[in-house]
Amino acid sequence: MSKPVKQIHLAAHFPGVNSTTVWSDPAAGSQIDFDSFVHLARTAERAGFDFLFLAEGLRLREQHGAIHDLDVVGRPDTLTVLAALAAVTDRLGLAGTINSTFNEPYEVARQFASLDHLSAGRAAWNVVTSWDEFTGENFRRGGFLAEEDRYLRARQFLAATWELFDSWRGDEIVADRRSGVFLADPDAGRFDHHVSQFDITGRFDVPRSPQGRPVIFQAGDSEEGREFAASAADAVFSRHGTLEAGRAFYADVKGRLARHGRSPDDLKILPAATFVLGDTDADAEERAHVIRRLQVSGQTAIRTLEQLWNRDLGAYDPDGPLPEIDPLVGEHTVARGRADVRMRRDPLTVARQWRELAEAKKLSIRELVIEVTGRQSFIGTPAKVAATIDSFVQSDASDGFILVPHLTPGGLDEFADTVVPLLQERGVFRTAYEGSTLRDHLGLGPAGRPRAAAGATVREAS
Amino acid sequence: MPRTHPSLHLAVALDGAGWHPAAWREPDARPGELLSAGYWADLVTEAERGLLDFVTIEDALSLQSGHPTEPDARTDQVRGRLDAVLVAARVAPLTRHIGLVPTVVVTHTEPFHLSKAVATLDFVSRGRAGVRVKVSARRDEAAHFGRRTVPRLPFDDLGTPAAQALVAELFEEAADYVEVVRRLWDSWEDDAEIRDVATGRFIDREKLHHIDFRGSRFSVKGPSITPRPPQGQPLVTALAHDTVPYRLVAGSADLGFVTPHDTAGIRGLLATIRTEQTAAGRADDTVHVFGDLLVFLDDEPGAAADRRARLDALAGAPYRTDAHVFTGTPAQLADLVQEWQRAGLTGLRLRPAALPHDLVQITRGLVPELQRRGAFRTAYEADTLRGLLGLPRPVNRYAAATPAATAAPPGPTVPEAPPAPAAV
């Protein structure tokens, strides 16, 4: 008997601060003006997407002590934009990345619960941790967390917010004019949470929101991140773009759910994906090549290399070979505030792999950077892209994708107009929203009472 | 007959079902919808229909309580509310002219987060954002964060040295907070984004500035992650009742809310604020002062007083608040508003006792009455909040420090402050 056909989940990442966003295209608009967000959100909603996704960065990236100036710089506040977008959309989920290191549970819980009320049940929170003192210099606490404590704090942070979300059952407000009873339970919102990172008590002030609690996303890929996702998240924003890597990740993470008393459908796996469309596959390939050249100028290639090498490589020719010298291991002093820096934990090995690749394919620095940093997941005609996306999902490499267009704000228009109808024809993507909340779109069912598993992931530092 | 000075300004303070604790029991109240977007959209669009300068949205980091420093166990009053910045952002795309001023507690929050949130409110409202900064001396709010303890104080007697010291410390921190927020708004020059294809540079990094703030409670490096907002500096406001808070208004704010009870009180507190303004080196800056007034309004003489008595009976006690309480007709209120304006106030912030009733009385009773008298605008004369209040778009402090950049143009989307509206 064949497997049932899976329905694909699609979401749109706003193309703002991001090394893949092409700002030099004449069609590129503002990454700040609200009109840009409205355009992308309305396109995504018109196409029936599950949600719009916003990333975050709490300090501007720097290189050699100066603010990085080659890619898009500057973005608005995530929660504020999402609340405003709730006014111009009806169904689209509104997902924001909010860091658990430089925020406090009471404030974040009230913000997301408020967003969920104000959007009638469309809020999602992508929980991330910050990794460096560089970011901490913008906050009261400064850089205060040891690396090993970051996930501990993230887990405890989520458990604390979860307790706050669940501190109201949802039936306390009766507001009966005649009897004068507004609140059925004088203790509504009571919480008491004492763990190593948080010592908080009192009453939460936002009554239970339409989704009970926002949809929880997780975006890390470490062992701890995967376990965190399996225990507590509703969706994972992963980076595994190839079929093989995607299937391995999917099997691994879905396999962890049972240990936490959850079923595979309780967690959706949604890798980030880019796309380039064309009238023919060759046309799309040509466009993809042009886009990659726009994304990676010679200067950008050198600066990207410096992020791995941790050295000034300004004297190197981007059209020449890779440096003979090795990366400088240890504390990063050249590039700061970049995700890439923390992700490459073994620069010597990566540099060796890059040299071998450049050698084998006869690549210049710029060509190599284009080769190793690009993730243009889907290139081809709309028919080919629709078929590829479908095959990824049906073969359990993912449950869908978070699409990262390269143009702000019109980068999703063509996809919505050409690929989405083909997915609908295949019967793998909705033609209309069936529910009204993001949990409905993701097929997650209503948020129940807190799972024991979520609390169980909180362990004290020993 | 001399015309009344035309540039009277009016704001309303929105909170729950209204300021009276029994307001939610009024026949036209919507107590089951206080957490819905539609409720807030209706209130703010009504205020905009009345051509009001701005709305403020109350907030706190604790559940409402009848007790000044602790939660209570009452079940007969509105409990539960939404984050005010997000409420303001939610209604911003549904309105075009009215200013949006959410309340933010500065004692437990991060100036970096608040700066970008209000800047973003300014972007999504196209130049209509403000913020009301508020300190918190509540022990229960501190316990919600678990990062600092607040001593138990006899709050009925704020005159004790311990209470005075705490208040002074909290307001000094608030002044630092506002300084950081303002520096972050200026940390991008208006024309920092250059998109220079020839050189491959998206921004001119010489026009982005570390703010390098170091204070006794916290330090912030900067620059902001969010570019300078449309108004350059969104409106900073604070409510003040005493010398220490007046000092915050005079030294840090664009607009202060005060709670006089008569014209003599207005003259006294204005004198204090102007003195503090000079002491803070801001004698030449415009600092608007709005008088707060809690209002029960009905067309029939005596009806408002009856309604107040009826609500007090439902609440079980006479309603007391920091502001003067007015009961009467819109025409009577117009007299008082004009009298207070003549005493030196920029305008009034009216706190509707019950929503939507007293708001509608303001927009459809008071405002037309003031318009008949030539005392209030008949159309919005500006698209930004600073514009409505006659405040110029500030020069960027960092750009001003660079000789070559002194001629930096204002942002493209914001007009210069409009001239004062002509008398009708």
C-alpha cells in the first residue's frame, strides 16, 4: 500500500539582512519601509502560505572593527512589524525570531501572547540563543552567559514562558455585567518558577490567547538543538537543503519525538530554501548564475573568506587562488556578529576542504565562495521546481520549506503565480485556508495543557 | 472679540473599558473584547475621527490591581491586558493621522529593544509614534523579572527618605534610558543607506555611530539595528506628579502629562518644569505640557454626575485618582479646557471614565463645540505626530557633529513641521 500523499507546508522568509538578498537589482525595494512587508505578506497570503518568517540580529555585523557595508544592513523590530502585519492580513501566520539570551520570560511571553490575541491566533516564536559578548554589549546584562549555559537558559526560558502561557486556562474571564464578576478565578495567571536561570514569581497579565501559546520554532542544528526541538518545538527551521542531508536530519529529529511522548506529526521540519525560476531550465540556470554573481562580489568573496580565516585577506585577489596561509584559530577578532563565524567550529578542516575543492574545480576565491556559500535549492521551470519540492516532501526530506527570495519585496510574486498553482494541481498544497490559526495551517491541533516533556527538558546545571 | 488661541491640542488616554473600575459594566461597554484587535481599532479610529492629536495606551508589567504596590484578589474589575506597543502597531495601518503613544515600563526592559520597537512603530505608522516612559517601584513587577529587588516601602507616605531615595534612583535610571533610546534613534544618519552599486556598498558606515553609553545601571554600545525613523526622534512623553518626575520631563521628554486641579496649580507646576528645563540646559527646547483630566461626559446637565454616582455604587467606593475628575456636559468641559489652556497648558489628555461612551462624547460633543468656538482644528494639518504638535524634525546629533554633514537633508517621507493652523 502506498503512503498517503503529504501536504506541503510553505512559508516566506522576508529578504532583509541576509547575504542572499540582492539589493543592487533595480527591482529591489526598501528592507525597512512597511510597504515592503505588506507586499511580501500579502503575496504569501494570496498564495496560501502557512506563515511569514522574520529573522533577527541584535548587533550590526562588523569586520575589522568596522560595520559591514556590503550586504543589506538594518531591519525593524520583529514583534512590532508582525503586529502591524496582523492588520493587513487575515490568515497568514506571523513568525518572529526572538532571542532568549537578552530578553526575559515575562516580557517575551506577554509580547507573544499579545501578538496571538491581536492576530486572532497566528503568532509563532522562533526561539534562538545569542552566542557572544559582542551582542551583549547592547544590553543591560552584557555578555554574561558561558557557551555551555546557552541552551540551558533557552530550555529554561521556554519552560518559564510556557508556564506563563499556561497560567491562564482560558475560561477565567466571564465579564458578567449583572453579577459584577469579571474574573472567575481570583488566582488567574499565578506562576512560581525557580530554576538556576530564573527566579520569578507573581501573576501573568495576558489571559490565554487564541492558540493557547504561540507556535514554537527552533532553528539550531547541534545535538542539544535537535533534542530541544524534539522535546518542545512545533517546527524546526533547518538548513539541510539537499535530499540526502534532509532525509537524514528528518529521520533523526522525528525519531527523537517518541522519547518525549510525541508523535512525528507534532513537529514539522521546514528547511530554508532558495529558488530561481525560468521559462526553461537553462534560462533558470543562467538567471541563477547571474544572481550568484550579484550576491558575491569580489569584495564580498574576500570578506567571506576572512570570516573563516580570521585574518586580514585584503591583499588577496578575489580572482586569484585561495591563500596558502591557514586560518587563525582561537578567538575571532576579524568578523563579529555573523552566524557563519560560530557555525564553523573547525576552521582548519573547512579551509582544507575548500582548498581541495578549489584545486579540483580550478576555482578562484570568488568562484569558490559562490560555490560553497550558495544554497539555491530549486532552479528550473515552475514545473520542475514544483516537482522537485514535491519529491523532497514526499520522500521525507522535509515537511515543506521556508522560501528565502533574493529580492525585497517582490521576490515571491513569480513563485506564487507559477509554482503554487502547479502544486495545487498536484493536490499537495492547499487551494484555500481551511483553518484560521497557524496551528491549523500546520496541522498541529490545539495546544493542550503543558506536556510533561517540556518541563522535563529543564535540568539544573550541575 | 478676540479669538481663542487656535492651537489647542487634545489627546485621550485609553485603558481597558475606561478609567472607572466599574466602567466595564456599562451597557455599551465591550468587556469580553478588551483583548481583541477590533476593540482597539474601533477606539483609535474614533479618536482619529475626532481629529485628536494622539492616543496613549496604558500598560504595566503586572496584572491590574487596586493596591498601589501589590496584586489584589479582586474579581469585580477588569484584569488582563495586552502589550501597548503591539496594540499601537496593530492599529497603525488602520489609521492615517493620529499619533500613537504606548506606555512602556523602563525599569525592567531593555532600552535597545524599546528604541527599535518605537522606531518601528514610527515606520509602520509613517511618522506617528511616541512613547510614554514609566518607572516601576512595584515589588510584584520586580518579582516577575527576578533581576532586582525593590524594598518594601510605605507607599502611602512617599515622603520618607527611603522612598525618596528609591524614586530618585528610578528616575535617574529612566533619564539614562531615554538618553540611550534617543542616541540609538540618531545612531544612523538619515542618509546612511547609499546603495552604491559602483563601490558595492549598501551603507556608508561613516554615517552609522556607536553610541558608547556608559551609565551607572547599564551600558549600551550601539548602533541600533534599525535605521533612523521617519520623525528622526519619535515623541518621548512622561506623566509627572512631583519635582523628581518634573525633572525627567524637563530634562528628557518632548511632552509631559501633569495632573493639576485648578489654574493656580497649572501655573505652579509649569513654573517648576520651566525652571528644571533651564537647569537641564533645555531652555530653548519646546517641552509641551498636557493636563490630565478624567472625564464623565453627558449631554444632559447632571447626567454625568449621576452616572459617576451609579458607577461608584457598583464599584463599592467613590473613585479616586491622581487627576482632577470632571463631570458635566461637553460644553462645560470646553469651558474648562479653554481655561486650562489659557493658564499655559499646550493641551489636555482626557481619560475617558467609560469606553466607548466618554470617548464618543469627546469626539462628537467636545470637539465640535471647540470647533464652533474656533478653538480646535477642523482637519489634520500634518501627517506626523511631531508635525501635529508643531515640533520640528530634530537634527541628528551625530550628523551635526560632522561639519560636512550639517546640511544633511531630512528624511524623504516627512514634511517639515507645518505652520500653525489658521484661526477659523
